[in-house]
Amino acid sequence: MSVIENSKLTVVGAGSVGSSVAYAALIRGSARHVALYDIATAKVEAEVLDLAHGTQFTGTSDIIGGSDLSVVEGSHVVVVTAGAKQNPGQSRIELAATNAGILRTMMPQLLEAAPDAIYVIVTNPCDVLTVLAQEATNLPRERIFASGTVLDTSRLRWILAKRAGVSTSSVHAYIVGEHGDTEFPLWSRATIGTVPILEWEAPGHPRMTQDELDAIAIDVRDAAYKVIQGKGATNYAIGLSSARIVEAVLGDEHAVMPVSTVLNGFHGLDGVALSVPSIVSAAGAVPIPETSFSDHEHTLLRRSADALSTVAESLRGA
């Protein structure tokens, strides 16, 4: 594959998340053409107009949009954010039935409009919905995947960087598993620079303890709930992280990211979508099978898989 020229990104859903993805993509120049699609005509046209008014300040990208499915045509990447939003106190899994119905109806229509696109599912619960969307479309597994724990990983690195007194880019750590309550850090492979996480120390920044790391993992897991409780939705960070995923695809970067694909024999897991380190390029996303886990981490990965498989199975019969 190669860098996609004259690239087009379509964001499906003009709510707070979808509009933030489009906004981030425009500012970052993630794609040459950005489109915003939503069935709510007045809402999507207003968002597009607001974004278009600022394009003097965003470089060469342009923005179009509307409620006609033709907006999606010619897309190289389609980011799906449409669906009911997560309310205060509500888990991502509790959203599943409502958003599964929306995606089942919408995915065949999107695929007809953009048959060659890479599809990135952001709508929650993104892992379960990716499995159902892949089954509904029969797309190759690498061409439809979820944003997964890319944002959770950014949250983790931000907290660790503050604690260790280094830049976020110097922290090498991943959140894996479900994008939700059973997610967990891959502590056994986490480093700051080349130093294992529990061995790092610097002036004013003593070594971290395992108890401290456990508390950080809980903070990361619950971060979205805290934001939702205070402002009603998470949107800016997911907008930025989604734009970054789009760039890895359109730039054929072969970047390593913890996106969520439908696994096929990954450490014995099949048919369930979980976030694991994957290579993201113009071909889509492919898990890295050589990723190693401690025995405890492998148990946690299996727990994540079992939880999501149960939800997916219940929705198949719905």
C-alpha cells in the first residue's frame, strides 16, 4: 500500500464526538477532504457551516456534509460515531442494544456508498459493535476496526508522564482489552524511555509502587465516567485520537496502535474484538501476534474476551 493522495475522510454522526473528530481532522490536516454525515439535516448542516467558517485558519483541508448518503461516496476512511450517547452512571455495555440496532441498519448503507473504505467504529460499546458490524458487512477483519483503547492509552501515558516527570512521548505503555470496565494496562512491557516502569526514578520523582500503578489503572478506566459526570460527554480527546488513527491509515504509516479488531487466533482468541497492539496502515489494522503477556495479563485478556463475547451473543439474538 502507499500514502493515499487527495484523501477523503467521512465522519458519520454530527453529535459532540463526530463534530470533534471533524474539527480535529481539519485542524491537523488529517485528510484533504473531510465530510460530515448525519440524518439530522439541520444539525449536520449547522455543524458543517460552523466548521467551514474556520477553514481559513486550518490549512488546505475542506469540509462538506449533509443528510444525503451521497456525502459518504468516495471515502477512503469512514469514522462511525453515530448512536445514543453514554449517560452519567451508564456503562458502555448498557448502550449496546440501542447502538447495535442503529449500526445494523446503517452499515450496509455506508458500505454501498463507500465500498472500498476503511471503517473505524467509535460508537460505544465499540468492541462489541465492531464484531456485529463486521458480521453484518462481511468486510475483511483488517478493514473494520474500533478506535479501541487508543484514547485510554493516551490517558495512561499522560498520568504516568506527570508522575514520572517526563514528556508523554517518552512513556511507552498500553491499555489493552475491552474499551471499558475490563480494560487493563500491559504493565509487564511498560517503560519510560528504556527503563521498566517500576524501576524509573528521577529527582523529585521516586520509584512507583505496584499499588500506585494499580490506582493509576483505575483512574484511567474511570476517566470517561468522570468527564461525562461533569460535562455530559467526552469529545475533545476522542476527536484527537480518532484523527490520529485516520492519519495512520491515510499516510500508510504502519504505526503501532492499540485499536480493536476482530481477533483470529490471537493468543487463542477468535471472533471477539479487543484492543491489542496492532499495525495500522492503508490496508487497515492487523494485530501483532508476537505481543507478549504475563500469565496474569493473559488471564485479564481472557476475562475481557469472555465479557464481550457474552454481550455480543446476547445481541445476536436480539
